[in-house]
Amino acid sequence: RARLATRLPGAPGAARRVETAAARRDLESWTPPGVDLDHGALVPLHFLIEAGWAGPTLILALPYEEGVSEKAMGEALEIAADEAGERWVVIASGDMSHRLQPGPPAGFDPRAHEYDASFVAHLRTGDYRAACAPDRRLQALAAEDVVQSTQVAAAAVGFRNDGGRVVSYEGP
């Protein structure tokens, strides 16, 4: 099995500022000791490095539970960057529907493509609030895991679309 690896400088100052801003919102944070990154981090990192990025990088991971903490974490990111007088790029990574075709472990649902189409349409028009508040039944049948990370990124920019764009979408 092939392993991907990369080295980028960390952002310990930014990490401390995010931790402080998150704590002010009653969000718990921690630094996991030496864990390997999964595809949710490696895929966007691959494209960043391919585009020439070599600067300080901070990776945040979310718990696999739904709640209101995503918006608060996004706000903490915005505040931490503002307090430092810095501009940050926030990239949301996640999988769309896991049920687009027969055979996946999550099963197949013929309506799963409707979820993806709706989510991507909202992103294309810059309506981040709508993208982060999908039809719950359609979301459940899609078995997605993209809304949480998108909500963090959208909240980090105050749900404003200042030139955001969909670069790519593909289903299996």
C-alpha cells in the first residue's frame, strides 16, 4: 500500500490563537500526538502543494458528531486571524454523497444525486447558509460528510462569498 507524505511548516502561533478563540466559545480543542492524516486532509494538501504552497499550515479536524460547534469554530478562526492582523485561507474538505451508485458500504439510494446537486448549486451561487442547512431527509439518505467542514469555512468568512468558486465536483 502506497503512503503519501509531505512536509509543510506548522503554524504554532496560529494554533494557539485558534485554541484561545475557541475556548472563549466553550469549544474544546486538543493536539493529537503524531497521527497520520487521512484523505480529508491529504487531498487538499496535495492540490495546495501542487499549486506551489509551502507556507505555514494548520490542519483542523472535526468530531464526527453534529452540533452547533461548527459555526462557533469558524467564528473562532475569523477572530484568531483578525487579532493577529493576518489573512488566512480556510479550505473545507469533505465527501459528498456516499450512496451515488450501487455497491458502496453505505448502500445505494437513487435520490442521493439530488443532495449533491443541491449542495453544489448553493455553493456555485455563493449561498453558503443554504448549503449548510440542507433538507435533513435528503442529507440523511445521501450519507454525506461535507456540511460540517463547509459550515466551519463559511462561518470563518461570515457566510460571505467574496469570490469563492467551485473548482471541481465529481461523483464516482
